[in-house]
Amino acid sequence: MKHRRYNYNYPPWVGSQYGSGENIKLLVVGKSYFDARYRDKTIDSFISDLIKGRSKDSFYSTLELVLAEGRHWKKGLGGKMSLDRKKFWNGLCFHQFIQAILSDGYTAPGKAMWKEGQEIFKEILLALQPQLVIMAGEEIFNHMPTLGGATGKTYSEGREKMKTWILNSGEAECRIAAIRNPRDGTFDTRTWKSLYQQFLSDYRNDHGLAGFSIS
């Protein structure tokens, strides 16, 4: 991925099937790494290890359950269903908003970290031109650059609310949604999957893409 001004400590994962054919272009954004074991790992290498079953992390496995669609699942021996991680991850992009490793999951990034993240995120949007963006944490959503966008629909289920933001600065409209951080102990997978499906369905219907899917 080409960039002009900023040095990327962790360039985004860009799936091999991202943007291919008529697939919806999905970008997933995490907050940051916060464990020294990631210091020498690129996002590419980490997700490649996830696909191959060489690494596990509840944050990513929860994202898989929330964002995966029927076509991402396959039958194994005895008819048991399992996620085709290769198909799932190759159909989307993943980016870490903060480009520094925090000391733990509770450390608050400094203003300079957020500012750098905002500037890099602008370049990520320009380069990848996503149609949908999922911010995996409301804190990221609250710190993203607004870029002249506008408040979108708020989706509700029970006590949970999914805020959205709409941008029209790229080749196509981009809708951004915030989900609760999957590491949060109160995260309910079924609720957030339902909210995401509503968000995705509305985008498809509004753009005449009812039959399209991610990857």
C-alpha cells in the first residue's frame, strides 16, 4: 500500500479478494496492540497465523462471529460447521488505528497518538475506498476524523446502540459504524451480530446490492 507522509508501524491487512467482483468492501478497525508479543509482528503475519490456526485471540474470534456470513461457513466431518477463516479474512481489510503498542488494554492513548492515528486513517480511507467500516470500539469511533461527514442512523437492540457516520468523499458512499469493543466483558455476540446485519442490510438495500455479499 502506498502512502505519502506517514510511516506505518503496522500497515493494514488487505485481503486478496478485497474489492473483487461485486463484493462489498469492508474495513474493520481495531484500537491498537497492547502486548509485547506483537512488537515484531506485522498485521499481515498475525492474521496469516490466525487463518492457519497458529494463533488465537478472543478479540478476533469474536469479530469473526459477528461479521461472518453464511457463505463463510463450511461443513466438516459429521456435518459440523466451521468458519472458513481464509475466505473470511481474504474478503476484508483490517487496520489498527493507533500505530504504537500500549502497555496494556486499559492504557489511554495520548493526544499525539490519536492525532497520528487520525491522519493515517485518512490515508487508509483514500487508499482502500471502503464502502463499510466497522470500528471495533466506540472510543475509536469518537476519535475518528469527521471529514465533512454526517450522522447516520442509530441502530438499537435492547440496551445496545450502534452509532453510524456517513462519508461521501470517496468513489462511493462510505458508512461507518461503531460496535462495542469485543474485549469488553459485557459484549454480547448475538446482539452485535444482529445490529451489524441490520446495518449491512440497509446499505445493500439502499444501493441496490441486495444479492451481494462480503467475500
